Amino acid sequence: MIRIRLPEDEAQQLQQAFRQASDPKFRDRLQIVRLASQDRPHAQIAHDLAITPRTVQRWLNAYLDQGWEGLRPRKAPGAPSKIPATLAEEVRRWVIEGPAQQGLDRAGWTHEELADHLRKTQGIQTSRSAVQRYCAKIGIRVYRPTYRYLRGDPQKQAQAKQEIGELKKSGGRRGSPAQPRRSPLPDGADAGRHAGGQGAPANGRDA
């Protein structure tokens, strides 16, 4: 049987840590040490916490070897990415050049479409979320372009239609009719008579 003897200050710290612990596993392991320090039998501790006596011994040994750090749950390492880092430049080029350069009839990429393209070209079976994380990791922003369809202004369309109709009626002329061009006067001709037909008499007498 493993016996635990804690100094007063350490026992108080253990009690405080137990109260503040939010992780259920860490809390149970602290409780094992607390109960063992109170000379509670291992079998009884195991019964109270619904665990085996071997588990009690395991965490008591961990505490003796490493202190509290030996009781903290350790996060399992994440699964390695299925998309190798060596493809970063290739995927970046796909995104920059667009799907058309890869022989795809699409306006832009999505993470799901990139995952499908990776499967077809590289034989990598991955998911949309995995591609999204990969793109964020290597600094690639995938987006689908959007298009705006602008409607014509009805008032401007009506005004243009009216102006076109007026042009047709006037034979293509707008505004006042153009003045007829005048031919140059011959030498010695009377400008007034030529212009209006009513110039001054040639001999200076009134008609």
C-alpha cells in the first residue's frame, strides 16, 4: 500500500487546487491523493471514485514522481495533416491562377473543390475543413468571386427613348435647322443686294 504524507501547507494547496480544478480527470486524481493522505484504504478510494485499485496506485506513484504535474491530463497529439507541407506552393499556385488553369469550368475555388482536386490530382483523401485549416496555415485565402447585376434606370431609359424618337422625326437633326451655306461673292458684286435682294440703288437714288 502506498502511503502519502503531506506537510500542512502542501495539504492546503492540494485542497485549494481540488476546489478550483475544472477538468474532471484532474479533479479525481487530486482527490485520490487527498484521500490517500488521510490514510483511506486504496480499495475504498477506488470504490468511492468508481475506479480500480490499480488506477489509484498509478496516480499515487505519478504524484510521488512528478508532483501535481504528473496528475494533469495530457492532450493527445493531433493527427498529422494528410496534406503534406511540400504541396503548399502547388496549392497556392492553384488558388492564384484559378480553376480554369487546372482545366476546370469554375469561376473560383472553394475549400470543398480544392479537397476534390487534391483527391483527383494527388490521390490525397481529405475533407473541406482540413483544407480550410491547411490554407489558413500556409496563408492562402480561398474565395468565390461574386457578380453584381445592375439594372438600368427606368427614367433615363424613358428619356433616351424619347430623344431617339425626336431624332427620327427630325431626320437625325437636333436643335434649330442648319443655315444654308452661302457661296462667295464675285468681284464687284453688291453685298447688300446679293444677300437680301434689296440693296441700295446702283446710282444712289431711292427706288
